[in-house]
Amino acid sequence: MTLPEDGVYDAEISGAVGGIEVNVPRGWGAGDLRTALVAATWSASGAGGNVYTTPGYDSAESRVNLKVGLALGGVTVRRK
């Protein structure tokens, strides 16, 4: 999943088996990134357990609140 260049979004991704990769544009704030049962990899600082928030999230003009549900696999979130 690659997000558009600007905007404010609430999004939810769910699946049963596999991998999910989310590309967050540079300059965006990403908050409340949550995973339930699978391992998650965040490409920038800000991870705390299974919840991640980028620095500057509160003041970012473009941002995403993202919840990810995946039964088996992995989640990768990258700054594009």
C-alpha cells in the first residue's frame, strides 16, 4: 500500500496470511500504527511495543492513522 502525496486518513488493513508493506511519504505524520498478532518492522524511530508514531505527527499537515490486522505474516512500514 502506498499512500497519496497529501491528505489526512484513517485506514485499516486486514488479512489472513502474508505480508503487508506500507509506504508512508516523507514529511507525513503517521500515528497509532497498530498491529495485533504479527511482527512489525518500522523504518524510523518512534516504535513502542506494537504502537508507532512518527516524530512531528501532531503538527503534520498530511498524516495517517493506520490499524493493521493480520493473522499470520509480517508488517513493514517504510518512509518513502
